[in-house]
Amino acid sequence: MEHKHENKYVKARILSARAFEIAVDAPINIKAEGKEKPIDVAIREYDEGKVPLEYHSD
């Protein structure tokens, strides 16, 4: 996943939305290491390009 066009605010929004989904038991797309916080899982998914959210700018 290409991140170069996203600014820090878009990244924060994507991560917070994904962390919320994980917190309410959405399936995760990476192998979780023990009992991780949802935000940590979201960050790892983002870094590995496995976040199932799309960003569209106008």
C-alpha cells in the first residue's frame, strides 16, 4: 500500500478508525502477538499495508 500522499491527519484518522473496528471484534489481517492493544495492531497493519480501509481525496 502506498502512503506517500497521505498526511499525518489522514494517517491518524485511518489508524483510529481501524483501531475502533478492532476493538469491537473486527477480524485482524495480521498475526497478533499476544494481547496487543487495538491501536498497536492497527499501526502494524498500516505499516504492512494490510489495512482494509480506503482513502479518497477530492
